[in-house]
Amino acid sequence: MTWPILLFGLFLASVAGWIFTAYTQTRRIRALERSHEEIQVEETLVFDFLHGLGEAFSDTIRPNELHRLIVEGATRILDAHGGALYVTDRTGGKLTPAFISKGCPPLVDVPPDILQQAAATPIALESYLRLRSIAPGEGLIGRVWQTGQSVCFSELSQVPELVKLRDSAFGTASVMAASLSYGKQDLGVLAVANGPMGAPFSQGDFIVFKSIAEQSAFALYNAIIYSMANEKKRLDHDLEIARDIQRILLPAEAPAINGFQISGINVPARQVSGDYFDYIRVDDERLGVAIADVSGKGVPASLIMAICRSVLRAEAARNPSPADVLRKVNRQLYPDIKEDMFISIAYLILDHERNGITLARGGHDAPLLYKQKSQSVTPVKSPGMVLGIDSGNVFDRITNDFAVPLERDDCLILYTDGVTETLNTEGDEFGLERTIESVRASASDGAQAIVRRVIDDVRNFAGSQPQNDDITLIAIRKT
């Protein structure tokens, strides 16, 4: 009897062991299945988050929409009660709240009076948090931003501003925060938090959170670059319009006047120019010719140029004295020109009846006079000072009319310093002597030939060196 009982007992023990093993394996399989499902869900959430960030750049996205997408995506993936995104302000000296979700516990020090108000009116706390900027090293968010380190806290003893809220309705039990940076640019801080009723974040959660922070930083950086590109595109469009308007303001061709041949050109260094030239009908027999250079470049200089043009044209009508015209222009422009700006100008009047030119020079480069008989080129250094630096007491006294008699085939050349100050790849200037040689070599062929030769010589001299200043040139030949 003993052996059958023993065998039966062994059989029962084997069956029990098998059942226990099967039960244990089943539980493990179910646990693995649940874990696999959780991983799949997490992967799906992460994929959706990354997909959402990618979709955000398929079209223009507003910054507040991107900020919301980052915070809500992070809280959803990590099953957090709430999250907050702080971004660097324009000065780079502080963090400002970009998006704080409704369920996010306060992550900054909150004054007691605000907490009292929030107990009855929750919006008081929301308003305070949305207006609260953070300095480097200030509180948890400021320290994370300052150190550039990611943190995960389930024990808040190291975060005193949050310890104070532990026993309140606004307490935080667990928090993760990461500094956002990309391309050596500090972008802000991302944080997620759980309240007292939430489970603490695990190390696995922390790894996922840091990955989310990296992708968020990349998205924010791309958003900045995308925004800058759009802004540049808009500015380029505006400058294109400004250039078209300025092109209308500058003469397309020289007018015909008995006894003279005229040619002029403007080559801006940028989209718009601070140089100006113009032909103004004074009366039936006389034509005014102006050339000017506003200090500086780009849009500010072009605006001053446009104002100068309007005033000069208004004062030039039926006034045979170039000096008197410049005196009146200076008086009108002086109150409106900034201290660090001025206008150099040369204004002359061609008179067919008297076969000559009357010149007034307001601090501009001396025109070059080519005499056909001697084939010499000399600067015409009439007195005068630039516009915009004197109210008129000194300007009126030293700016006078200067007669420039011309014989047949003599030429007068007006130019801005963009010609003489053109640099080559070695850093040398084109200079006055080269300008004079270009004029002497082409003057016998007429006004257009002078302009063409000087511009060609300047470009050949500069080579691959970019143009660094506006170039304006006018040639006048007595016929």
C-alpha cells in the first residue's frame, strides 16, 4: 500500500506544481501583454506628439499654438496633471510663461494673498502665473534654466517654494523640469507636474520627458528660424516696393536742353539708395541739375533723400540762383534731420542763353571740369557746407553761386563718393586719380561715354569685392 500512496502523492505534487507554474506563467504573460500594450500606447502618444510637431511646420504656425502643442503633448504622454512652458524673453534676461495648462500645480513661489484669493476665485492664481516672469536662478524654473540641467523630484525638500504648497489644494507631489536649448541658444524651460493625488514620476518617465524636451527645443528653434525667414521675406517685399518707388523718384532719362548733352546713373549698394540726382525745369531756358548723398545707407537714408527731393523741387522753380535754393532747402530740412545725419549736395543750373553753368556746392565732392582744348581735368572747388548741421547762420554766409564757363565739347562731371571710395579685394580705393583718368579717356566721346567708362572702370577695379556704397554719376557736355 505504501508505494501506491507515495506515487499518488508525487502525482498530486506534480500536478500542483504544474498548475502553479502555469498560473505563474499566465500572470507573467498577462503582465508582459499589459506592459507591451502600455509601451505601444506610449509609443503611439510619442509618435503623435512628434507627428504634431512636424505637422506644425507644414504651414505657418502661431507661437502660442506651438507652445500649447508642446505642453499638452508632454502632459498626455506622461499622464501628468499639468505642464508649463516658459520661454526666454526678447532681452534674454528673463523667462516668461508661454503656456500653462489648467491642471498644472504652481511651479513658482505664490504670495499668500494670491493663494487666499485663489481659494475663492481660481482665476486669480491663473492670472498671477501667466504674468509672472522668472529671473535666472529664481526658484525651480530659474535654477533649471540657469544650470541647463534636467531634474525629477518626488521628494520636494530641495524645492522650498513647492514645499510651502504641499498641504494646500495647489500642492505639487512630483515634478520634472528641463532646460530647452538648441544650437547654443537658450530657449526656455519645460515642466510637468502631478498633484498630491497623482503617482510620482518614475525614472522611465524621466527618460521619456528628457526626450520630449529635446524634440520641443528643436521645434522651438525651428519656429524661430521659420519666423525670421518669414519676417525677412516680408521685409524684402517691402524693400522691393520701396526700391520701385525710389526708382520712380529718380529720373529715368535726361531731358533735352539746347546746348547741352546730359547722362546720369544711380547704382544702389542695397535695395534702396541714399544717393539722389535730379533734373529740374527752372524755366523755359534753364535746367537745374542736382546730385546729393545722404549720410548712411538703406531705408533711413532713402527717406531723407525723398524729403530732400520734395523740398528742392519746391524751392527750385523759377529761382535762377542755386545758392539761394540750397539756403532755403537747408532751413527747411535742418529741424527734421537727426544730429548724426547730413546731406552733401551740389546743385547747378544750365543756361543755354549764357552758354554756362552756375554752381552751388553744399559740401559735396567737387565736380570735375574737363577742358577739350587742353584735355585737362580739374576739380571745381566752390565754397559751401553740408545741409542739416547748421540752422543757416554759417551755411548762408559761405554757400554762394559759382560760375563755370564752358566752351564747346567741355564737360562737367558730378559724382558721389561711392565712385572714388570703391574698394578692391586688396582694400585699395578707386580714388580721384583713377576717376580723372576714366573721364579724360572718354570725354571726347560724349556724356554717355563718360558715364559708361567710369562705371565699367569702377566695376573692373572692384572685381569680386561687393559694392559698399551707393554710386551716382552725372556727365554734362557742352555742345
